[in-house]
Amino acid sequence: YLLKDITKWIPKYIVDKGYEYYEDGHVEDVEIQDKKVFAFVTGNAGNYEVVIDLEDFSESNCECPYENY
């Protein structure tokens, strides 16, 4: 369900890049609180925080370098 919902809001190439970062060990300090996932990402353009709202993905946010995400 979540993957289907994510692709409504984020292009597949960005989702794929996020998965690649996860597989390569760039996603750290993952915590789940109140139906939200918090993570810290170390990327090529610097470090940033990601918050995924599991109930309403449209309320999620990311400090990543991709515009509008």
C-alpha cells in the first residue's frame, strides 16, 4: 500500500534513488513514532532528514535536494 501511495506523490526515479541509498547504507537512525517514520540520510548533496507519515503520505516531508519533495 505505501509504495503505491508514494508513487502518487513522488516520481519513481526518486523512489528508486531512495531505495538505492537505503541499500548502500546511507539511511541511518530510523525511528518509528506515532505512525511516522523518521530517518537521517547521508547523500551526495549533504545530510538531511526524512519524515514519512504512514497514515497520510501527503503529510510527509524531506529536506532532500529534490525540488518540491
